[in-house]
Amino acid sequence: MEWKLFADLAEIAGDRVVEVDVEAGDTVGDAVDALLEAHPDLRERVLDDGGIADHINVLRNGRNVYHGEGLAEPLEAGDELALFPPVSGG
């Protein structure tokens, strides 16, 4: 399954799209763990006190997972995952 990374997260990981070894039936949390295992430099930016930092958005199919089951949300084939920090502009 693929993660789409934005802003400095893509820079840290070295790519905007990162493949992780999870499949349908696993959870969003499993996909986050796989991403951080493959790209440990992201840990400091993404995690805060062991959990996802409040300012990091985790989306499944364009919807923030915290509007649903959070990291326990099960994955389905074809899901689109995205991770991005807050974005501001002027």
C-alpha cells in the first residue's frame, strides 16, 4: 500500500510516494508503523510522546482517520493513505 507524503515529510523520507508492506485487513496504525519502520527519520517529526503528534494529519481516502476509528481503522484494497503536517499560507 502507498503513503503519499507532503511538505517536509516527503523531504525527510526522500520521496512523495512511499510503498509499505501492509494489506487489506491491516489497520491504519499498522501502515503508520510500517512507514516509520521503513523511514525512521520520520519518527521525530510524526510522533509525540509515542503517538501521532496533534499537528500531523493522517488521511485515508481523503478523510482524517480521527473522524472515524482513528489508527484502528481497517484498511481495504485500493485505499489511499496520506500524511501531512499543517499547511499555512498567506
